[in-house]
Amino acid sequence: MSRHFPLTSSAVLLSVLLGSLLPLSTVATEQDYKVLDAFFDHSFQRRTSALVAIPTYRSAEPTNKQTVVQNFERVRETLKSWADTFNAGQKTLQLEFFEWRENADDSHPWVFGFRLGNGPRKFAILTHLDTVAPGNDAWRPFQARVEKRHYRGRETDFLIGRGALDDKGPAVVSLIALEALARNFDETDRLADFTFEVLFDTSEETDMSTPAFYAQNPGALPELGLVYDAMWTVAYEKGIERPVFSVPLGVPPASGLWIESLDTYPGPSNQIADSATAVIRGSTPALLAEFAGQVQQSYQEFGFDDPAYRKAPLTISADDHGVTLQTRVSGAQHGSAPQENRAGGANPLVSLAGFLAHLADTQVLAQSGIAQMVRFMAWGWGTQVFGEKHPALLARHDDIFKADNGTTYALTRFVTDAGHAKATLEIDIRYALLHHHTRWDGRTAQTLPGNSDFAQILMSLVADFNAQSPGAAISVTTRTAVGPDLKDPRSPQFAAVLDAFAQVTGQASPILAIGGGTDAKGHAELIAAGALFTDKLGPPVNFHGIDEGAPIEDLRQGARILYQLFLNQIPPP
């Protein structure tokens, strides 16, 4: 397939600086933006709120698979009804629904969307409609509403709700941009050579349907696809490793105090848990009562591996049968950026496990499988997120993913599985180039093939711990979800995104290296960009977190960039 891009980045940036765009492509007019802004004002909040109200997250619950398929069918029919209403007001250009499912009886892989036109030159916006788990219900995750939040130096309106930012709000914006294009070019033949489309993934947070779709339909790849699910503009993404550590629970001791269970609030491994809860059992009510009376003070006095560490708040409840300890999250919750959580918040699992490890080390708590696992967590990572405890094995950075953005480790999920008599720990690893077996040549745009080095690294780490720590043996299994993905910022696809950004904002876009894994991986034609104009994932946006919020002005500005990106491909009359 030939690749045609009418503007070069340098030409557009120069023309922006000069105050007048070079007449090499169709330029957005005030009328264009008037239609686009009117569509945004009329439908963004209403449509996004309707999608937020339909839960579309996947979980391990047995009934979830059927529920999520049914809910996506509701979402699909809702979107089709909006398109039908829009099409009724069109003369010649209408939105055409499309859908692809590998298995009609399965929930994934599954993508659907809308096309405008059927010409040979295809340009696309890619989004997703699945979300991470809602977390606790106290923040009303499925009841979208507008709140004022302090953001980028001023108070601004945020649309709050699970998926408002990741990625239902951006999905709605993409559809609005497509509608504005159809409205502004209706009853013309200017789009005869083009196909513009918006594609919705249904499993981006888990298995990613979009790569499967393009693998089985390579002719469906666009000349340029903007993956509208990050921030402006992403050139490099870390690799993703998903290890699971296990330990047998063992037999409860005959006397003393012990950890019966430790569990995080249900959710995916790429989300720092909302809370962590441990249940302490004892051989006598008196032991439990004494422990309950002293544990809060002990927790507050305990010094973690960094005196400046911000520990999660601890709550305690007790009766004659046990003492329950619970910590709660604060700050950023995206597993791809644990350094943000550590800098301004607290990981509840890290805080509680570190404290429990201290109690096990000082023999307040008896040896057990869970005690062994929390000691491993404290020994292996402590409160650190860049692998500082074992730098020879775990710490890596390079010229792309620099020292303050190297390989990261987010301890996200802990499950006590009494039925299988084991406890498991999940860690979300986002890794730099030097943790991948295949080295990058420094030039070729690609997803690095093969696996990471973590199978050997983590086996060595576990073996070192087991050798020096008597007790139940820790084991590990791991898989490389995807290698690091590297785009060429000088490519015509990347330049086209930079062009549209500069035309709308009058500024050059940042070029980012991130930990997040997007649907842009694996194809030079796909560029991850937007919706955020910041690379911070914590408050007030709370990407993957409690109180997730979409800054409405960012999405309004993003709608203009998407529209301009489409428009730049159309030659002037």
C-alpha cells in the first residue's frame, strides 16, 4: 500500500510560526470548527455519560464473561442508534457500521466501529470501550457527573466516571470528529478517494482485540491510525512483563498469631489496588486483643526502607476470632507508572505487606506461607519501584527510557487462595530496552521481537531469597506480554500527528516515552496520541483509579486535532 501525506512536519511548524498555513492541504475554517464545537457541546457529556453507565470491565467472576458481552452489545446498539440519528440528517455522506469478531460466541477478540466513505486511502482513529474494574462503589463509578478540579494551573470542568477518560470519552470525541467531517463535506465529492473510520476495541485492558483484527485482516490497516488513548504524542512504549509469584499456605501454627489471609481489592494487574486487607488469627482471644490494641501504634512507628515513604492509612477492626487490617490507596493507580504513586500517594499492598513482613521478622507473627511472601516482597522491592533493592538484576534504563523512567515494578495484586492452599502475588513490570533479549538497532521502527530476560532474572531472584530465607519456597511463572515498541518520530505518520497538533495549538507536541501499553504497538502506521495534554496519570485525572476524570477542555481541544488530522489528508479544491 502506498503512503501519501500532503504535509511535512517541518513545513507545518514553519507555517504556524509564520502565522499562515501553507496551502498544501485543506485547512480548517471557523465554519468547520463551529460545526465540530456544536457537536461536542451537544453530545459529548450526554453520550459519554450514557456509555459510562454501562459497565464494560472484565473480571475473574464466573458471570462476568456473559455480562460483559451483553453490555457490549448494549453499547454497540447505542452507538448505532446515534449513527442512525445522525445519518437521517445527511444527504450523501453517511456513517456505515462495521464489526469483526473472531468467535461470535466469545467476548474477544471483537472490534466494531464506523466508516465514512469507501475510497482506497484509509485513515482511522482507534479507541477502546472496555475499562478497568471500577474499584469501590463509594465514588459512584457508573454515574457520570461534572466536577471542578484544579488542573494545569486553573480550575476546570471534569467529567467523572469509570471510562470517562480511559477510553469512553475519547471514543465519543472520535465519533464527533467523524460526524463533523461528514457534515462539512456532505453533498460534495471531496472524499471520494478516502475512507475515514473510528474503531472501538472491546478488550484493550486485557487481551487487546485490535492486534488480532489487523493480524487476520492486514488489508484493513490504515495509512495512518491515531490511537486516541494516551497523551500527545507517544513515540516509545516499554515492554510489558506479567509475573505471578506463588507460595503454599502451609498449616496454621498451634499457638501465637499468624496471617490467615492477605487480599487486594479485585481488579486487573495493571491497576494499583484500591485496598489491601489482612486477617490475623490467634490461638487465644487475649493474644488477639493485645495485638489489636498495639498494632496501630506499631504501624505508625514502623520505619520503612525510606524514612520519607508515605505509608497508606491503616484501619483496624477486631473481635474474639481475629483482627482485620486494611490499607487504602492514595494517588496514581496506573500500574505503568508506580513512580507517580510513590511520589504523591501510597500503594496499599506495599504498605501493608512491608509492615507484615516486619512483624514476621520480629516474630510477632508466626512463620507461614503468607508471612514468607510478604518478607519476599519487602526483600525484593520494599517501597522502591525501579528495582533499587537488587539493581544488578532489576534496575535498567537507557537512552530512550532514562534513569527516572526506566524499568518499573508495580506490586498490584495479592490473592489468598484457600481452595488451592496457596497465595499469589502479581507484579506489573514495564521494562526498558536492556531488559529485552533482542537488542534494538537504534533505527528501525518496530516492536522488539522475542521475550524479555525476566524468566531467568526472576528465577534467580527467587532462588536467592529461598536460599537465605528458611520457610515455604517461593515459585514464579512469567510471560512477556509484549516487547518495547519504538516509532520513528521522523516518519510521515508521526509527522502528520505532530502537524495537526501544531496547527490547532500553535505549539510543538512533546515526544514521549511511556510505560503504558496501547493498541499502537506493532505497526508503524499506528501512533498513540491524546487525549491528555499532560503525562501525569495521577490526580486529578486518576487514570485507572478511583474518581477517574476527563478534563473536558482537553477533549474539546483533542476533537479539533482529530478533525484537523483527517482534514490534512484531503487536497484543497
